Amino acid sequence: GNKAFEINKTAAQLASSICNEYSVINKPRFVAGSIGPTTKLVTLGHISFDELKNAYKEQSEALMEGGVDLFIIETCQDVLQIKAAIQAVNESFNSLGKSIPIMVSVTMETNGRMLVGTDIAAVVSILAPFEIEILGLNCATGPAQMKEHIGYLSQNSPFITSCIPNAGLPENIGGVAHYKLTPIELKMQLMNFVNDMGVQLIGGCCG
């Protein structure tokens, strides 16, 4: 609500202070400002494009004033959501007179498409004209289900490729989400993406 700017700026300042404390020349640390999907999708009529863009602009300006080094527009389920966030970030760049790198991370469901039905080829085609640095996947599935999409990105995307999977597909055990993939199993699959597909940024999402 009315504390969105304050909360985002303060969070970025806290992260930046810790980052600076532990950053060294041979192992620098950076703070990424996360811009998530919200609970409303433009394509499904939950919110207008301009309403979403304006909310993202408030958040992105706060994160920049707090000192983030890059933006991660993440867990994206709707291409219009991505466009709204990118436009908001660019407006923030103009307002503040500076820019930082932009990463976009989409979420592909087990059916091989985003929540609103877009496949990875369409994502690449739609985002190709935009000034972003990194395009990849995060959340919803594990690395095994992401492999085909990551392969497509490595062959066709004009951007650096990232992969931030869950620790496998979640299972409901006693009402709690349980992820079966072990750390070493996750590591081996991610190393395959790095060595064989040229992925340059890896990480972990749920689990």
C-alpha cells in the first residue's frame, strides 16, 4: 500500500550494506532487486497495463534509490506483465538519470507453456527487441522439466541465459510441499546446463 516505496528502499539499503561488508576484489557481491509477478495478470483482465506499470515504477525507483545493482523481473507468467515491468524500469531510469542491467526470468508450467499459454519461442521473439541483458527460467518445475526450454534459449536467445529451477517437482506430503531433488543432484543437472548449453547464471528457487 502506501508503504511500498519505503519498504522496497529500506530492503535494498539493508541488502546493499551487507553486500558491501562482504564484497572483496576477487569475489564481488551484488544486490538484485526482485520484481515479482504480483497476484494480477493483465492478459486475464485482473488489472490494466497502466495500473501494473505504475505500481512497478514505484517499486523500481525505490529499489534503485536503495542501491540495487540489477533488476530481476522474475517468476513471469504473462508477457504483458513483463512488458509493463520493463517499461516501468525504463521510466525509472529516465526519472533518476541512470540505468542498471535487467534480467527477465519466466516461469514455464509442466505443460511447457507460461500460465497464459505462451511458449518459449514466442517469449524470445517478443522480448528480442527489448534492452535486457539476461533471459531465463525460474520456479514451477525442476531442471529436468526446464531442459528443453533452456536448450531453446541457448540456441535462439540473443541474451545471456539463466536457469533457476526448483529442487524438482513438489510433492504434497502431510500437507507440506516436499522437494525430492538433493543438492548434489541439482548441482549435477545445473552443471550440465553450464557445460553443454552455455548457461551463464544458475541458482535455486523453491525447495
